[in-house]
Amino acid sequence: MARYSRSASKDVKSAVKRQKKGTLKSGKGGAVKSRKQAIAIGLSEARKKGKKVPNKKTGARRKTKPSKPK
């Protein structure tokens, strides 16, 4: 069973092309330099269009210890 639809992979491919060309921008408007970041943006765009892409993986967040009362 395929994890991603073909059209989702086209979105990723176009995002990587835009990154190589230098026209792909991140959320704050800065140019994207990383290949991994370009792939993530392509997958995000595919999700917004409603294409078959697995949900985002959430990393294990580090829990902060409560401070000791003095």
C-alpha cells in the first residue's frame, strides 16, 4: 500500500525544484537552503490540498521539571 499519492510526490518535487532555483520561501519569508526543509514544505502544501499524505510526526518533547519551592 502506497504511503503517499503520486500527486503528493509531484508537489514535493516542485518544492525541491523551487528550492534549487532559489524561489522557495519559508514561513517568515526567508529563502530555504535545506533539502529536508524543502521536502517538508512540499508535503505541507500537499496536505493543504487534501492529497494522500500521512500526518505529521510529532517529536518526543522534553518535559521540564517543576522548579523546587524555596
